[in-house]
Amino acid sequence: MATEKDQEFVEYIVKAIVDNPDDVKTSRTVDEMGVLITLDVNPDDMGMVIGREGATAKSLRTLLRVVGARNNARVNLKINEPAGSKRGGKKNTSKKSEENEDDNNKGLEDVVDDLKI
């Protein structure tokens, strides 16, 4: 097996990416399915580890497959979501969005007043 070289590889890469490298922790378990490396990072660093549309995480998993293949092992990565983290959608801060929000809060009289010429 890779004798923990895969775990060291993940730690090295992730610590180079994040702002809080001291908070990076990994654990390694081996079972009949292969090797599972579990990654824990600071909640502020989750975005950097995941990347835009998951690109960074996907790349890291691809590299781990290569490391595993060289050692005849199947290596998978699980990224734990930190406690208290919030998943939020994109915030639309455009002027058009603000106008639409104002329109949604208008009463009937306001709308009628807007229609008067």
C-alpha cells in the first residue's frame, strides 16, 4: 500500500492552498473498498478547498487516484463540512435586483401611482 504517502500528499497540497494551514487535519482508513482519506479544514477555508464549482476538490481527487494507482490502491477523499458552516446561494447585489425587491414590497396604491402620467 501507499503507507500513508497519500495522506501526506493531501496534507501538503491542502496546507499550501488554505489560509489556516494549522487547522488542516486528515485521517486515513483502509477497508475492502480501498483507502479513505478524510479531510477537515477551517470553515473559512472551505471555499478554497472546494474551489469554483468544485474544481479544486475534483482535481485533488484526480491526483489522489494517480497516487493510488502507482501503489495499486484505490484512494478516495472525503471533505468534512465544518460544524456551523452555512451553505448560501449567490447573492445578487445588482441594481436590477434591488429594484425588483422594491417592486415586491409596493402596495396597490404605490403601483397605481406609478402608472399615472
